[in-house]
Amino acid sequence: MIVEVLSFVFVLGLLIFVHELGHFSVAKWCGIRVEQFSLGFPPKMFGIRRGDTEYRISWIPLGGYVKMAGEKPEESEIKGEPYEFMSKPIWQRALVIVAGPVMNYVLTFFLLAGIYLFQGKAVVDESRAVVGSVLNDSPAEKVGLQPKDVVLAVNDSTVHSFQEMYNIISKRPGEELKLTLGRGSDTLNTFVTTSSDTVLNMKGDVEVVGKIGVSVDHTYEPMALAAAVSSGFAMTNYFGGMILKFLSDLITGSVSSRLIGGPLFIAQAAGQAAKEGLASLLFLAAILSVNLAVVNLVPIPVLDGGQLLFLAMEKIRGKPVSLRTRAIMQQVGLVFLILLIIFVTKNDIWRINLFGW
């Protein structure tokens, strides 16, 4: 549990810091006075003041904020000073708002490019079913499977890739299967009884699949700087596109809302990634960072996308949105966000009860 908590704090803290740093940096560049830079939501744990800004750590670690002078049109202390947020032209205010998601997108790129550069690109032999690792106390270990074994056939059905082998085994939970193995120059036959495991499909239904406890073998191919940068950029855009597709599929009902995870799910994933090594933890941080970037641009009033929506309405109307309209929209957005948090937490608890921690 300690690993999960520390990993969760590290990953979420990194994402929030970078996000708020985007808002902060562009606000300062635009000449806006930043009054508070907080990691976490109130109540305040501690803070220090440097110049006009108080830098603070707050107790609720599920977000952060940058408070700017004259940030909201309903604020009574707005004086029309040039350093106030509302005194700046719409394009500058839009830059301040969009800077947070952009920084998360940039963070994803740097993390992925760095992983490619220092670890290399994972390469899998797609022409053979080569065993990488064998889990302790798994069916595969019990019958003597070893790393680098090549599975040639399952129940006399020839397999040409690890995926083909997985497709056969996953459809036979709790069954005894005959495996034909290549080990060096020898060909061996063994029988293994698959374990039964529960998983969620894209419809949110629970399925029982067969497993024997092996992973695919892979090596890492070194990458030059230019190739690592190119791959990092391509994968950042790929994951961003996948998130947009997932959101679209949620709306159309093509995928289940049960697949949405919350804080407990992130803590589980962070803990598991940390156990696998720093590269796995940073890869998870990259995926979550691009998630944060895309989701924050959804036009819900309490998110950055909602603030951009207000600016678009101001541009069209020629004046800020009325206080009453803003208040109603923000209340609706806040209620929606609270309900979403409750829903994803319920999802997390349901998954923990079903699959365990």
C-alpha cells in the first residue's frame, strides 16, 4: 500500500505541477499578477511568499490552481489595473487558460521521447510465440516452462505468434492444453491446465479467460535522438487521438462507462508500474498526462475548456458573459464533476471488490 500511495503522489504531483506551471508561466509572460500557486486544494498545509505570489502546498492532493488578480468578472476587488486578468485581451486570457493542457501534452512528449532515448524501442518477434517471463506459482511454472521457450503449437494447432497463442489459451479457462515447445534444438510436449481469470471487455461485461502465466519476450532496440524525438511525438499524438476516440465512444455507447477509472484505479496502476521500474512509472505518467490535457479541454465550465467557452461567448457577444449565466453554468458543471467523481470512485470500488487490490 505504501508503494501505491507514494507512486500516486509522485505521478499526480508531477502532472498537477506541470499543468499549473503552464498557467503560471504564461500569466507572468502576459503581465498578469499571480497571487497564489497551489499544489492541492484547500485547506493550506504550508506556503511561502516570493514577490506577489504565495507558493503553497494544500491538503487535498487531487488538483491544484493558480489564482490571478482580477481573474473573475464578479470579483468586487477588480479595479481595472493593467496587471489584472480581466484587463488583458481575450487572446492573452485564452493563452493563459490553454497553457495548462498544452504543458501536459508537452510533458507526455518529453517523457515518451526520453523513454525511447534511454531505454530504446521494444521489439517483439512477431513470427514466433517466444516466452519472455514466467510468473511465480503460475500454471506455466508448474509444468516447467522457461524464458525463451518457443510455443510451436497448442493442442496440435500451430501458432505463429504470441498473440495467436494467447487467443487460443484465453478461450479455454480451466482446461488442460497440450503445448508443443521448442527449447534450443529440442522439441518438447507438455500439458498445462489454464487458470481462470476475470477481465472486463469493452462493453463493461465481466469475462472469464484462460491464462498460463507467461509474458511475451521482447528486446530493446537503441534509438538515436532524432528517432526518439520523432517516436515520442508520434506516440503522444496517437494516445491523444485514442483518448478522443474513447470519449466519443463513451458518448455513443460503443464502450462502457465502467471502463472509466478514478483515483483508486490510478493508485493501483501507479503502484504496479513502480514495481516494474522507473520507465514503467514514467510511461504511466505520460499516458495520464495526455489524458489530463485532453479531458481538461472538454467544455465543462469548471474545466479549462469551460473557461475557453466563456471567452468564445465573450468574443461573439462583445462583452463578458453575465454573472447570472456564468454562475448557473458553473454550478451545473460543478455538480456534473462531483457526480463524475462519485461515479468513477464507485467504479474503482466495484473493480476492487471484483478483482482485488
